[in-house]
Amino acid sequence: MSSVKRYHFPTEQTEDSVHCIVVCIDHYLTPKAMADSSDERSSGDAVQSRLKEQLKDWRELVLRLHSLLIWQTSEASPLILWAVVSLVFAVIWYLDVSVLTTLSVLAMMGSVIDYGLPVVNTYLFDPSKWSSSDETKLEKICSELSTNWTVIAASYREWQHMKSANPRLYYAVLLSSLLGLSWIGNVVHNLLLTYLLVVFVVLFPGLKHKGLIDKYSALVLSYVCKLKRN
């Protein structure tokens, strides 16, 4: 049986919220949910194997990039990430290029990097220095990525299940979210919204590694469970 991750809630939370979390956990421990979890683990293992094979030529760079994203390289890692993203968006804002041009340039840069970096990688890093500890780190990274993909897929299935189980709640949440996003898009500039989104995505691994995401996602989970129960 897969282990259930325990969250520690603030003492001021009501017993009703804690009971709601227990109900949600019991739902995922039903035989059907456990069977689905077994299928997800098998699928996750297959994704992990394919991902590891695809990253074979990038493995040294992946380890260094991962260390930077989870803020292990230095204490200034989040500041470095924010500065790089800000510089890129400052250039885009200064040049005032169209969206199509921006996407085309980014695609060309990605193609050049995809072709050139594996070649340069052989000159920058000595393959003979690749150790078993590095291999373990790469396997852990691939496992984390495959797990995140599995969680996203499971969340999408739960969202679709809500559509059939509680359609009024489903459409209320969906329409409210779309209405809020349309209002935000009308008030805030598109480039600024994209910038904030990219900054969040870049800083997310570090926030997750430091435990900040788990701390606040537990509170959100409590609220969602209360909505589903009602």
C-alpha cells in the first residue's frame, strides 16, 4: 500500500477541516483508487525510463540546472533565476516585437540549443568523471518529473470526475475561474502576466524543495475537500 503523506495544519484549524481531509484520504484508499494508483505507478515507471534515455546526452547539464532550480547552488540562486528571467523580458519589452516574432525566435533558439548543446557537452564535461552518485541524482530527477506528470494526470481525471459527480460545483468553479482570468487579463498587461507566470514557474522547484508549496497546498486541500463534501 502506498504511503499517505501527512500534513500538519495550524492549531487554529477546526476539527471539521481535519475530518474533511480524512474523508478525502479514505476516498483514495478504496480498492478502485488503489488499483488506479497501481496503474499510475506502472505508467510512471515507463515515463521515467523514457525520460532518462532522452536526457542521456544532457545529463551533466541537467544536474547543474536542477541544483540551481532547487536553490542548492548558492543562497543567491532565486535572485539569479529572477534576474535572468527579468533580463529576457526586459529585452522583449524594449524591442516591442510581436507575439509571433517572439515565439519564432524562441523556437529557433530552442532548435539551436537542442542541436548544439549535446555536441558542446562532450567538450565541457568528461564522460569518464560521471559517477554512481551522479547517476543516482539523475534517476531521482527523472523520478520526480514522472511523479509530477502522474499527479497532473490524476488531477485532471479528478476534475473530470467532478463534472459528472457534481456538475453544479464543476461549472461554478470553472466559470468563476474563467471570469476572474478574463478580468485580470483586461486589467493587467499581457507581457506582465506572462512575466509573473514565468517567474513563478522558475521559482516553483525551489519553493517546493524548501517545503513552502506543501505547507500552503495543505490549506487549499482542506478547503477543496469541504467544497466536495458539501
